[in-house]
Amino acid sequence: MKRGKNKCLVLMSGGLDSMLSAKILKEEGIEVTPLCFKSFFFSFKAAEKAAKQIGLKLRVEDFSKEHLKMLKNPKHGRGKAINPCIDCHLLMIKTAGKIMKKEGYDFIATGEVLGQRPMSQNINSLNLIEKESGLKGLIVRPLSVKVLPSTIPEKLGIIKRENFYDISGRSRNRQIELAKKFKIKEYPSPAGGCILTDINYSKKLFELLEKVPKFTGNDAELIKYGRVFWKNDLLIVVPRDAKECELVANLRKRGDVVLEPHNFSGPTVLVRKYKKSPQSEMIDCGVEYVETYSKNLPDDFILKLLPSPKS
């Protein structure tokens, strides 16, 4: 099989490891398409910046609905927070696999490093991903090729094992050396950009899942901002600053009560019902939280009730 005419999808997170993997494959003459996934819990901005830095155009797939469904009941459990890392990565690989087969890509590559993440990058997890995705032998991990079993692209001569790496463990020294070699100057810390690993957000999301098992993506996005409270079936969100006030107001849905200060400085408060609470009760609840979280509230304060969105 002639080199230079083969192509692969590289899962691009925006981190150094996925940048290096794409760069390594590109140096080998493979046509590389970086692929990033968008959901309610992470965006593609970091990946877009990373792809641009290494001279590639990012492809973005929105799998928000599928990801939300998986999040509510992950087959393989969660990490320290609400993060279902194995199931999340499996969903990405399965989705990439469908694209690979439909559009004629030769294989999928990732920036995974054997042993770097104790839950999702140990040998058992990597084998599980390959088995359950139905892509055994078609997932290449350029940074750890030499410490993992041979893949189909190797056996077909598309890639050569000796040109790849044997990195394993949590140290990033060798990746940093490779970044210098490939002249990659900007890359984020390895903490990642998934809010599902955030303990504070996870607590709010767990509570939402318990109270409203059929919650929507809008619900999940709404509780990212400000202080979140529950009063019976009512969800109350109290932003902390002007930017959060704007974001919360823009996320309002039909039936929400959103109260905005008119003649004083204070937070915009959103009240959302999940049963049949009357609007008067929701307004009273919202006023209570405005009064609690506003400083120097005048006796004659006026609140504006924002109109419901048209759709």
C-alpha cells in the first residue's frame, strides 16, 4: 500500500498529547484530519486553536444529545466527580468509527498514553474501548505504539512501528521534549477542559439528576452559572456578576421567571419550575432571592420580568 495516500482521523482534545499524535502522523506522510466533539459540557475552542497551530483544519462533531443520554446512566461508572470518562471516550471512538467507515479513512488515532490516566488509560480500559467499539486493531496511539500490541495499519505497512514512541506513565517530560522538536510552543496544562471533572459543578449536576432525571442540556448548562438553589420543585439560579446575569437570561425557556433589577444594582434571578407551580409563587420566590443577594436595596426597588422566548 503506497504511503502518502492513506488518511486517518485523530481525536483532538486541544491538549499536547493529541497535538503531538497528529503531528507525528503528519510527518509520516499520513493525511490527518483532527476530529473534536462538542457537547453541553465541553467545547471545541481549545482543539480549534491546537489544530491551527499545527497547520490542520479541525472537524467538529456535535454529539450533545448522545453524550447527555450516556451521562445519565454510564455503563462503566464514573471518576471522582460525575465524569464517565470511559463511556465518554467510548462514545467518541464509536462516533469516529462510523465516520471512518463511511468516508474511507484507514484508521483512528488518539493522544492517549499508556498509564497516564489511572481510570481511562490503563491497558484494561484501552482493550475494553477497542472491543466494545468494534474497532480492534484500528486505533493507533502514536505516543505509546511501541508498548502496545501491533495494529492493523502496522500490519498493512501504512505506519512503521520504529518511527513511533514508547511513552508510558504520568511524566510529561518526553512530551515536552517532542513539543520542542516539532516546534509546538503553546499548549494547555493537562487538566483538561471537561466541566464534568469539576467537583462543585458535579455536586449541582448530581442534585439535578436526582430531582429531575429527564433534565435537558439547557438545564445542565444553566447550573454552570452562579449560585444554585432548590425550593420544592423550583430551581433558582442567582448569578454572581454581570456576565453570568447575561448568560443566565439568555438560557431562559418558556415558563421560566426571570427577574432583572431596574432601579438598583443586583443579580438577575431565574426561577424554573419542573411541576405545576403557579407563576405568582415563582415570582415571590425570585423576589426573595433578589432581596437576599442584593446590596443597598432601595425601599422602592423595581424588578423587570423578562419576556419568555418565542421558542
